[in-house]
Amino acid sequence: MLLGIALHAALSFVPFPWMVQDTRQDELFGLLFFAIHGFRMPLFFVISGFFTAMLCRQKGLAALLKHRAQRVLLPCVLGLLTIVPLMHGLSAWVMVDAPPPVLVKPSSSPLIDAIREADPARFEQCLADGSDVNATDGEFGTRPLTWSVLHGNVTVLRRLLEKGANIEGTNRDGSTALHGAALLGHAEIVQTLLDHGANPTAKTFRGDSPADVSLADRGIIEYYAKSLKFPMRPDNELKAGQAKCRELLPKSARAAPIEFAWLTSIRSRYANWMKSDVWNVRWSASKPPIHLIQASIFDHLWFLWFLCWMVGGFAIFQTLTSRTAVAAADFGDETLRVANHDAERRAKLLRRLILSPIRFCWLLPLTLLPQLLMGTTGSVFGPDTSVGLIPQPHLLLYYGLFFGFGVLYFDANDTETQVGRHWLMLLSIATAVTLPMGLAMMGSPLLGGIAQVTYAWLMSFAAMGLFRRLLTRESKWIRYLSDSSYWLYLAHLPLVIVGQHLIRTWPIPSGVKFLLLCLVVTGLLLASYEWLVRYTWLGALLNGRKKRPA
């Protein structure tokens, strides 16, 4: 929960689609965002499943449902009526109160600025003044030739080539202008570049050829379009253009168009199904319909709604298994003895599947199935976000696997603390191997998906092991943070938005602003928890009743 404050505080310092854009931005905050986002909520649902099973085994199913209705469902409803409208109002205010400020870039090229702003007179003046047509910009590390491609400007492209622009010049990621043209499906530009001698087999640092990047789906391209701020083409033009580019380009040595064609088709159909009008519900003839999946209803409280679905699924499963056990007991002592023997064997099998490294052999393939559908609505690293009334099915399944593991982990009774024992090794592999691989292969749903699910599980197990290593005895301040974290996360976003708005133009380093924002917001929330929440009806609703000390 506390990582969620850092996660949202970082958003104004990266070129993501966020309501507040700070003048001091740094791509390292994007790395921080992805590193947290890649494991934070999966770990949350592991913990949720663990304590759901604990409460059910100790108090019974009825007590579990009553507890979750009070601590999860009711706060979710109250948040929808208070915090979410407040956040929407503040978001509208900060966007109207001041337009996005002019970003302070590491370095800027007048020539590139003219290309990005579609200013032909200024562009020609820069050429006349002798501007370097091969200089990359300091913000994105992209050459003028590639910028002309991203904006689909053939005239600017030809003028740059006339002035000696290096057609094989690489950008920060090792891509060339031909990669950009293939990515966006600009077939005319691809042909122009090929006519001028562009290398159709050039590889990025990831090893992608122009034909490879032409397979990127719309979600990936939308992310780059928002980050680099270039226009998006209509979906039908994009797909047709990418197909035309693949006809002009030689097939990839990795045969990616053949290998991933089926996956691209499935992802496209699934995305169209989720966005289709079949999910539209019209509540009033005078108002537009509400899309049950895509509409923004729960915002940052979506995890509470997901948890309600999972507790409901757990209750159904628990009821069915309980009835099976009762039915076995009705057949007599011998049947009951056999059932108990089978239960012992299942318990041993469960411990082996959950506590030994064998768990990776089934967890990773199962989690990869919903992961393959991630990014069809815009995300590129880590799980998607579903804020509609009906959860996105692939995301509910994805988090359901982490929740289910938490349930099984409690029943496995890990008294020897086998899960997370080698936490330092797991943490090292996750951060030094799978995180960079996942970021580097964001354009590949299969290869990138394998890296991302591995990162999520490794970080979850490493966090469990690290907790056991550092917290070997009860700590009053950890207990206090644990109690307060629920309130802190529910109420943090309005304060974060206001704080980002107030400091967005301060001429100090982004790192200092980020730390200051996190500390001030957390401090204010802790004070509100102590004096307004902890010993009130609201604190009793969230964490149980507590008596204020004398």
C-alpha cells in the first residue's frame, strides 16, 4: 500500500498520460514506476489470499464473508461516494487551473523542435543556419530523420536526406528511421528510405529488424505515441500500413511474422471484444451509455472490487469442497478413513507443489496465459488496470492466480519458511535479469510476457523472504504502519495530485521534489489517521475498534 504512494507520485515526472506534468522530468522515474508496478499488486493478492484462508479456517466462512463485507466492500462503496469524486474534481481543477508547463529538457535542438511542431518555415531556417541534421535530442535520444518519420512528414524526410542526414544513423535504442516507419505502417516512407539505400535488416539493441517492429500492436504504439508525443493513425490505416511495410521488407531472420501471427490475431480479437458496444448500458435516454468494462468507475479503488470477486469465488469453492467432505462422512467409517488417507496424500502433494521450486514449473505457465493478453488496452509493462464495473477477464484471472496461491500457501503450512528462503538470490535475479529483459522486450507479448510473470513471482517471493529476515519479532511502529497503510492508500491520491500541481514548476531537481512530495503526503496522511481516523468509526470500519491510550 505504501509503495502505491511512491508509484503515483512518480507519474508527474515521466511523460505518461497523467493529469499533472512536472517541468523536471527524468526517465529514471519511469523505471521506478515499472519496477514497482510489475510486482506490487500481484504480491498484494498473494497476501490477500493467505489471510482469506486464515480467517476462514479460524472463524468459518460466514465470519469471513461478514468481515470482508465490512472491511472491503463497504469502504469501496464509501470511497466511490467520496474519494473518487474528490479526485475527479481535483484532476479537472489542476488541468484547467494551469496548462501543462513547458518541460525543462536535458538539451533541445531547434531543428527537431521545428519538425515536432510542424513548422516548415522554422525548419527551413534551421537548415539554412547549418543545423546538424544528425544530432540526437537530449530528451529521447532520437535523430531528426526519425522524428520526421514519426510525424509522417515525407517532405521533411527528403529535405533531411538532401542535406546529408545519415540514413543508417541509430537512435538511443539502436533503431533507425526505417524501424520507425515500419512501426507506424508508413509504407510510402519505407519505400523512400529503401530507395535511398536504407538497410532493411538493421537490428535494434534488442535484435529487432524493421519487419519485427511492424508486428507491434496498437497498445504498444499508443504508449510510444504518448511518451514521444507524435500523432496516432486510425487503427485500420495502421494495420494496413504495417502489412504493406512487411511486403516491402525482407522477412525477419527470426521469422517473427509467422511465429506470432496467431498471438497477434487473438490479442486483436480479444481487445475488440472488450471494447465492443455489447458492454454498453444506457441508464438514461438523455445521457451517453456506460461501458461496463472500459468506463472509469473505481479508479485506484479497483483492487477492492477485485478482492470482492475473489472472496466470492473462494466462498463458492469452499462451499463445494465442504459438501464433498460431508457426503464422504455419511458413507461410514471406512469411507471416512479412506477420505482421510486421501486428504493426507493431497496435503503432502500440496506442500511439494507449493513449497519446493517445483512451484515455478506450474505457476509461470499458468500466469503466462492471461499475461499474453496484457497490453491490449494500452499497458506495456506489468499488469493492466481495470476500473470498470465488470473486471477485464484476463486481469481477473491473472490476479486470481496470485490470490489462489496465497490460499494454497496458507494450507501448505510453511513452518520451515521454504518460500522466500533464498530471497537475496531471487531479488537479484528479478532486478538484474527479468526486469531489464521485460523492459527490453515490451514489444513482444510472448517473450516480454515470460520475463514479466517471472519478475512478478520472483519479487513476491523475495519480499516474503525479506520480511521474515528483517522482522523476526513484533514491532510497534511496523504494527502502526500496517494499521495506517489501508487509510493512507485510500486517501492519498487527492493529496498527491494537489502536491504535484503545486510543485510542478519549482526549479529544483526532480529527485528532491519526488522525495519531498512523498514525505509531505505521507506525513499529512499519518496525522489524519492518528487524529481523525484511528479511534473513530472509520478506523473501526477499516481495522477494527481501537481504544485511545490515556
